[in-house]
Amino acid sequence: MIALENVIKYFHRGSINEVLALNGVNLRVARGDFITVIGSNGAGKSTLLNGLAGSFPIDRGRIGIDEQDVSGWAEHRRARFISRVFQDPLLGTCGSLSIEQNLALALRRGRPHGLGLGVKGRDRALFREQLSQLGLGLEDRLRDKAGLLSGGQRQALTMLMATLVRPEILLLDEHTAALDPKTAQQILELTERLVREQQLTTLMVTHNMKQALRLGNRLVMMHQGQVILDVGGEQKQKLSVEDLLERFYTVRGDEFSPDRMLLV
Ligand SMILES: Nc1ncnc2c1ncn2[C@@H]1O[C@H](COP(=O)(O)OP(=O)(O)O)[C@@H](O)[C@H]1O
Ligand SMILES: [Mg+2]
């Protein structure tokens, strides 16, 4: 469904700050794949997701989605079928809008018309029903501003917004990393449920190896802008944190540092 072929991405090309962030990435993602992506800081994980979403043009290679070459497509065009959730809970919601206004915006994703913020009664019933499934009591706070919510509540709302209209592709970039462990766990469970129920094709970046091993049907490890490990199915189920660490040590060179890779 998604095919990245020899994708190369530089930042600040030609200057002394030149970074080769993606160094010939090849990755094929099948419909319904749930891929966890790990790798040390600066490995190119976010750049991979950003490149897929069209945040910037790539320098070489090809990005195909459903046989179409989308390499030249603008971000907003890809946003019709790609949803994203970032680490910062403030990024996915508009704090000055109410919960229902935020959801109304999410409902309009991919639709060409109607930029107003009016909320129809029929939609409100849907929002209430969806929010009640979060178990956070937000269904009784439809008119509260999103800015009043806690980080975890806001990230839960963001997850709901990202999936309210089923996306073809869901991109999660360390979306639980800024939350306390209990809240992070809740958001993970919500993620698992939404991905399972809607059978979403998902790429989830995490720095938590246990999480990466437990979730999804495939695991990809990146290092210096390349995919250095890609395992699925039974092979993934057999992997341990020790195996992953060993892989890191094998490729580390001298500059390796485990930085934010969590071992818990
Ligand atoms: N917008 C950008 N401008 C300049 N350099 C960037 C930008 N985004 C990422 N980089 C650089 O590209 C490399 C890969 O970054 P990134 O994809 O964010 O890594 P990861 O998400 O794996 O930690 C890093 O060296 C980073 O500093
Ligand atoms: Mg990142």
C-alpha cells in the first residue's frame, strides 16, 4: 500500500550544517500493517513520517501510496488520507476552540466545503458517543475549550480527531512520550483499540522498546537514516529487548549512546 523506494532527504544541503536524514530508505507497508518504529535520537524516524506526510519534498527516490506516486503531492493533499499525532498534546487540538468545535473540524477532514465551526445536532450525538468511549467524562464537556484539558485528555481527544474520519494511514510520532506513565498507558490502549477496530495502517514511532515489541505486527529499526531491521509476524514475537539492544550495539560505531531508548 505504501512504498518508499530509495528515499533520500537532506537538510541544509550544501551548507556546513548538511544532514543526510534519510539515506536511501526502502520500506513497503501493507494495508493493515501496524509498524512500530524505533531508533536512537536523530536516526531519521520523524523525518520518515514527515516525508511520508509530505511536510517537505524529498531529494531523491519515490513515495508511492496505492500505486500512485505521491512524491510531488503537497502536504494538504496527502492529509486527506493521512492522520498524524505528535508528541506534544497541544499540536493536535486547538485550545481556543471547544471540544465539539475541534471534533467538527476533524469531521470535515478531506471535505472541500464548509469551513464554519457550527456543530449540528446529529454530529453532537456522534461526538458524545465517541467521547464517552474514552472514559474520561468528556462527553459532558462538549462546550469546554480544549485548552482547559489536561495533556492526557487532550491527547485522547487528538487520537479521536485523527480517527473520527477513518484515515488510510495513521502516523504516530512518540505520541505518548510527553505523558506520565499511567496516562501514556491509557493513550496506548486507546491507540490499540482504534487501530484494531478500524484496521488502520499505522506507523508508530516510540523510544520504548517494550512498547515497540508488544504493539503492532511489524517492527522497524532505523539508524543513520536507514532501515536496519524490519521484522514481522512470529519473528517479531520472538524478539526481546536484549535482541534489540544487541542490534543497536552492532551498528553503533563509536558514536552510539542509548540516549532516550528506554529499557523498561
Ligand atoms: N527540519 C529540520 N531541519 C534540519 N535538520 C533536521 C530537521 N528535521 C530533522 N533534522 C535532522 O535530521 C536528522 C534526523 O532527525 P529526526 O528524523 O528528527 O530523528 P529522530 O526522529 O529519529 O530522532 C537529525 O540529525 C536532525 O537534526
Ligand atoms: Mg523524532
